[in-house]
Amino acid sequence: ILADKVVGASGMDWLRPNNEKTSLNKKQIEFACNRSLSDLKTDYIDLYQVHWPERKSNFFGRLGYEYSEEMGVSIEETLEAMSTLVKSGKVRHIGVSNETAWGLMAFLSISERTGLTRISTIQNPYNLLCRQFEIGLAEASIQEDVGLLAYSPLAFGALTGKYLNGNLPKNSRHKLFPQFVRYFKSGGIKATKAYVALAQKHGIEASQMALTFVNSQRFLTSNIIGATTIEQLKSNLKTEDMVLSDEIKEEIEAIHMENSNPAP
């Protein structure tokens, strides 16, 4: 299954001809898709997703919502452009990413009203340190059958425990990209220590406990794992059939209550 994304408003103007500002309008979505088809040497993309909302909202680490009149291209125009790709055969299914509960329901409502293609998936962050998907989006995801493609299930590798006590392994993601500190603030570090200790207490790898927790959610469609080495990949894949005991799940919830969403 081949999945790709189209970027909305951003500072990455080099992605479009003549350094045109990126946008989720019909012209740019069509251009981006055609370029991906050419680059990937394929006739169609199984899942084509909006990378993030065009409007200003509380995604990318913001819990609180602040109203803004800067809406950008309308959701309906974006959905119409994505639907055109489906009708042309260039795309099989469409999805959203980094979206809110309101945004998800807006896409679905427009599809129902207009007959435009219905979104199939939502790709948002979800892990032990970042569980705000459960607030609003989980219910919408299950009731509307729009499954979560969970990214950063190991919180940028933090939940392996390898960064604790100031460690910064060579060639690790946090070593290569130190500007991404979402999971490495004081609250996230505190919660990570608790989760790693819990895994050690029960004799399982911290990374496997974290991935199995994500796998256990009813709203999940795909757990987007990441691995640098074959050993890491093998460890990740073992979680496909793993099940957490009731005791571990209860202790996870206890830690979560004390450290609720420390890394939104």
C-alpha cells in the first residue's frame, strides 16, 4: 500500500513552481500528485493525504484552541480537488493528517452533503506521552469508521528509554534532529522514566510495551513504526501478537493520570 501526502500552507515555497506559496487549492494538489506519480514511477497512489490543515488551529503540540479568521483554502475546495484525483484514477483513497475533531467531522459532513469522496483515514501522533487523540477524535474515528494511522508511536524514540539520564546515542534521531523537542521537555522525561520503569518491572522492552499499547486501541488502523537497525525492526514486529496484561494496563493508566499528555 503506497501512501503519500500533499502539504498545505507552509514556508516551504520551493515545493511549488516559481516559489509559489504552498496551499491546498485545486491547482497545487493536482501538481503535487502528478509530481509524486512521476517521482514514484507509479500509475496511482493508494492513499493520498492532506499533510496538515490549511487553517490555523491547535495541532502540532497545541492543546488549547484559539479562534482565528485565517482559514485559508476552504475544506470543500480541498476535498473537491482530492475527489477529482480519485475520479481520475490517480488516487484510490484519501485521508487527512494532523487534523482536529472539528476538521474531521467537517470533511465527513461535506462528503455527505455533496457526494464528494469520503476520507478513509486520519494520521495523527499517538503514543503514551501524547494521547490527546482520545479526547474527541477517538469517538469520531470509531463511530465514523475513519481509522487512525498513528505516527511517532515511540515518541521520537523517547519511549525506548535510550535518551534518559542525558544519553544521546550516535546517529539516533534526536541526535540528528535536536530541534524537535516535543517529547524531551521536563514533563515528557518524567513520564518516560515512569513508563520505562514499568516495563522493566514486568520484564518487557519499554519500546514493545509502548507499541503494544498503541496496537490495542480500537480506533487504530495502522501503527507507523520506525527502525534504524534490523534488530529494532525485529523487536517492533514482535509486538504484532503481543497483549498487555490487565495489571500493566492499569499501571499505564495510573501513570497517565499523574502525567496527562505531557507532550501534546
